[in-house]
Amino acid sequence: MRDKCRDPDHALAWVREIARNEAHRLFARRSMTHELPTEHLPEESGRQGEDAVLDRIDVHRALERLSPVDRLLVRLRYEGDLTHAAAAAALGLSVANVKVRLHRLRPKLQKTLQAP
């Protein structure tokens, strides 16, 4: 597989791209297997449903303001339910770096979501 790296001087970037793509693939597969059957979903009134949609739009906009790596990290950790170690491995980061990034991202996202 190493022979497919076009530029040996940028091998680390190539490996990180492979890890990122693999993380996306794992996240997509995991998301598909954790869907709840619709018969188990609670009934929602029209207004509650609208509020939920608006909340999801707000979260999506807040995530879009993050760097691609931070956005993927948040999605892997919280949507994909990966451990710190698994998210770190998928992104080619240390576990300590993942923990620090998430610690800094949570208040940033909270502030963005609370802004009018």
C-alpha cells in the first residue's frame, strides 16, 4: 500500500487522509446501525418537532464554524460514540490532544449556540 503514496515527502499527510476517510466510513456505518425503529419514537406535537428541527439547524451551523478536523472530532466522539482513543487513532492525534481539543471546543460550541 505504501507504493500508492505519490509523494514520499508528504507521507504523514497521506496516512492522515487515509485515517480520516476510514473514520468517516466507520462513522457512517455506525450511524446506520444505531437507528431506532420508528415505532419506539415518542409522539411529538407540531411545535416540539419544529423546535427540534431548529435546534438541529443551530447545532449544524455551530459545527460548520469549526475547522474540518475539529468538526470531525466532535462528530466521531459524540455522534459516532467513539472513545477518546478511537477518535485519536482515526485522526492520527494523541489521546491527550483529543481531550484538550474537546475540552476547548465544548465551551466554544456552547457560546455559539447561546448567541442570539
